[in-house]
Amino acid sequence: MTDRHGPGGVVPQTRDTRLDVFRALALLTIFVNHVPGQYLEHLTHKNFGFSDSAEAFVLISGMSVGLAYGGRFAVGERLAVTLRILRRALTLYVAHIMTSVITFAIFAGGALWFSRPDLLSEINLRAVVDRTEQGVVSMVLLGHQFGYNNILSMYAMLFLMLPGFLWLYQRSVRLLIAVSGTIWLCAGIWRIAPSNFLDDGYWFLNPLSWQFLFVIGFVGVLRAKGKGFSRNPVLLALSATYLVVSMLWVVLAWWNIDFSYGLPAVLTGFDKTFLSTTRLLHVLAGAYLVATIPVLSNWAALPISHPLVAVGRHSLAVFIFGTILAMAGQVLMFVTGKNPVLGTLYTLAGIALHFAYARYLDWQASITGPNAKRQGMRALPVEGGDAPK
């Protein structure tokens, strides 16, 4: 999970690795889904239920942040903790801008190298190409986002909200859930979301909606800390039933069934931008089963040396790396006529590179750890998910 690292960035051997493992699986699934058109994409869980890896990632992130900051927002420490949180938000913002610029460069390079100017009309690039001055300003102000480059910006906004969540949590858990849920509901009913500057739309992942899932993860892990999640047979049965119905709904394409009864889409639809209830309940049902059924949660308690643990522990660096790989993979798919075999081989190679990169980051941390420090080298911390730096 996200407890503090030892001296020089060495990860403690007592670290609970389950959140690292589930975060790694979410990161790898995001990468696979971000190279559309290859065979592995059809095996990810978005094909068997209402939610996908984005919901899982945000829920896990909320849990990680709860463990990292939940007990630190005490009187006398609030300013220091708030500044650390804001620094993390700035890091996420810079990472978003960096990946967006690299994404543009990858597609522009593909357009030049392969004589495929049509590449500059993909993933929402055309507006920046046609209106460069406005486009660059819009990117920097988060008013224009490229396709598949919208998670980090939303996540940065969640961190800007985090000090307020912590303040409410210390006063009343119910108050925090009520405020967060009200924001989610109002945003969904009245379609309130950050606007795009170059068109009439809004962010693909609305932080005002997704903060509710983030808060649920945050509160849930803190309430269960030290005693685990209680097993309720009724909730177990309802969660399992909902997952089965969701799978049948997607696999059998029951999308023509209307059960809205005139209610707002946020309550009965399947909208991802405003995180409709169907998607929210799906990820929560899956998380509840994993948390309360030992055979599902204990397998993830892998040794710290396990490759999956390394991928999850270096979450931000690995996510940036995976995004860059995915964008290059999309260019490959376009210039090869979306050949699914080549795309699958590329994706498999990309998954292997995720593990190799995480191993490299571990190696880098080891050579800048206590031994290197004694030799006069400056120790660098290991990137540990959402732990405070």
C-alpha cells in the first residue's frame, strides 16, 4: 500500500503489497485498452461489465491517498500536509502536460515519417493543428485534452480537492460522504463539468463526478484500517448478482433495454464522463467482493520483489511510460491498417517493457540508497504510488 519508504527510498519489508498489485493490474489494463484494435483489448474487464480500468484506478488511488494522508491532517500539520498535496497536484499537472506534448509529437512524427497527414486528425489533435495559438494555451490551461490523455488532469484536480476532503473527514465521515455525493449528483443532473475551450464540450472525465469514487475509496480504507471490511452475506449476494447481470448486459448487448423511467442519466445511464450509478456500483461491487473474500484478496499479497508489486509501486512513472508506449502503438495501428496481429505483438512487448521499466526504477533506487549515500551520492526516493513525498 502506501506507507512511507525507509531510509534512502528503500521499501519496508512489512509493506502490504495488495494495493500495489491491484494498481499494477489497472495500469497494465489501461495500457492494453489504449491500443485499440488488437486482440488483447477484447480480454480486459471492460468487455464484461459496466466499468473499466479507469474506475478501478481512481478507487485504488482514493484508498492509497487515504492511507498516505488520512492520519496526517492533524492540527499543527495541516499547512505542511496541504503543501505536500498541492506539490503532488503540480507534479500530476506537469506530467499531464508532458505526456500531451509527447503525444502530439508522436502523432506529428508519424504524419511526417509515414506521409500520413490524417494522423493529425485523430484523438482530438486537429483543433490544435488548425488553431495552434489557441490550442497551446488551451492545453496549458487544461481547456483542451487529447484522447487517451485525460486521466492525469482529472487526478490532479482530485488532489486540489483533497485538503477539503481531509478537513471534512476530520469533522464527520457522514458529512464528507454527503457533500461528495451531492457534488456528484448535481454535476450529473445539471451536466456541470470543466469546459473545453476549442469546442462546446467538456472534460471526458469530469473531476466533479469522479471525486465521489475517490472519496469512497478514501473513506472505505480508513474505516476498515486495522480490522478489515466486514462480510455481509446480503451485500455479498447483491454484489455478485450485480456483476453477473452487468456481464450479461454487456456481453449480450442489452443496451436497448430502457429502465430510466424519466430519471436523470446519472442515475440510470452508462455515462463515463459523469460516472453514472451503473458504473459506480459495478466497480464498488467488484471491490467489495475482492476485499471480503480471502481467496480473492490474499493472492495479491505478493512479495515485495514481485514484478507486479514494482509496477504498482512506481505508479506515476509507469503510467507516463505506458501512455507514451500506447500513443506510439496507436500510430503503429493506424499506419499498418489496424493490423490486429501486429498490434497484439506490440502490446505484449509493451507489457514486458512495463515490467522492465519498473525493474529499472527499482535498480535506480537501489544504487542511490543507503550504500550509495555513504559514498557521497544523493539518495533519491522511490516513486510509491500516492505516498507523500
